[in-house]
Amino acid sequence: MTGDINLSLSELKAMVAPPSGVAPRADWSDVEEAVGIQLPTDYRRLVDEYGGGYIDDYLYLLEPRCRNQYYDLAEAGAERTEALQYLWDGGEARPAELAAGTEVRVYPWATTDNGEALYWLVIPGTSPDDWIVMVNEARGPRWERFDVGCLDFLVNVLSGRITSDILWSRFPTSPHSFHSIPALEPL
């Protein structure tokens, strides 16, 4: 459920400035082909403005073709999909939104320092701009649902208008910060 993207981006920029020199994605259709889903407009605009990075030294915005594989959108999508399926096949309860036997699924767009994951609730036949945010605790079965898109989720969490019982109690911080994801250092 994407609100006014321009208004939400302006509000986010007023709270935390984007880094300088972020190059917009050349071809989102190639990115969408690589991840296997069409991506919400608010996410594409967010990444075009900020690139991949971490907010308040905690929440990592995944980036397509990230120079650090651990924060690459496609890599994270494949890894999280496999991990969740393993847990659910092993008997861990699914959130109600993901009833077994349906084609509804989740796809990650952010992660945290502590291992929590933020997902889109992907409902076949629904516009990606209407996907909402689901948050899953690190190493556990608890989920939260937020009936907003990823950009509005960030704006509302950073402004304190919504809170999560799963995300770290010290997030967000003040003042807010955004740092680009550094390249992975060779061993």
C-alpha cells in the first residue's frame, strides 16, 4: 500500500539525507528478471535515491546487484526463501497470511544487524505497489504485519508513528543516519 511516494521520499530525506553520488539503476526490468518478481515503485525510488545501505547503524536496505553479496536483493531473496521453507517443512508455524497451499509468499527487502528480516507480502495478482510489510524476528517464529509499503514503513518507524515489538528497542536512533553498504573486503 504505497502512499504518495514523492511526499514520503521528501519526508524521509528531511529525516536522513541520502548519500551523494548514488547512481540510479539503469534498467529495473533486468533487476526484476534476476529476482523473479516485479518490484514496488516505492522500493525502486528508494534505492534510486539512497542505494543500498544501513539506517541508524541497524536496518540494512537490500540492494540489487550489491557489491557486498550479503546485502544483495537476489541473494537474500534466495537464501531467505530456502531458509523459511526449511523451517516450515520442519513444523515451524507460518504466519496466518502465508497459509500452506496458497501461492502467497514473502520476499525480503531489508534485514537488520540482529538478524530480523523485513519482507513484502507478495500476493499473486496484486500490484507490487499494494504489497505490505511483514517483519520476522531473528531465529524465531514471531511475525508482525504493517499495512504500508516499504517506504512508508521506514518513514513511519523513523518518525515514531509506528513501532515494532520485534525490531531492536534502541531503533530508531536520533539523529538518524544512512551509510552506503561497503564493498565486501577480500579475506
